[in-house]
Amino acid sequence: MQGKIRHENNTSMYVQYSPN
């Protein structure tokens, strides 16, 4: 399970998890 943290200018930073 890998989690990627991406932060947008307008959108608050959200965590995206890749499907297994």
C-alpha cells in the first residue's frame, strides 16, 4: 500500500492511495 501526498493551490492537501 503506497500513499501519495499532493497539495493543490486552491484545494487543501489530500492523500491519495493507490489501489492494491
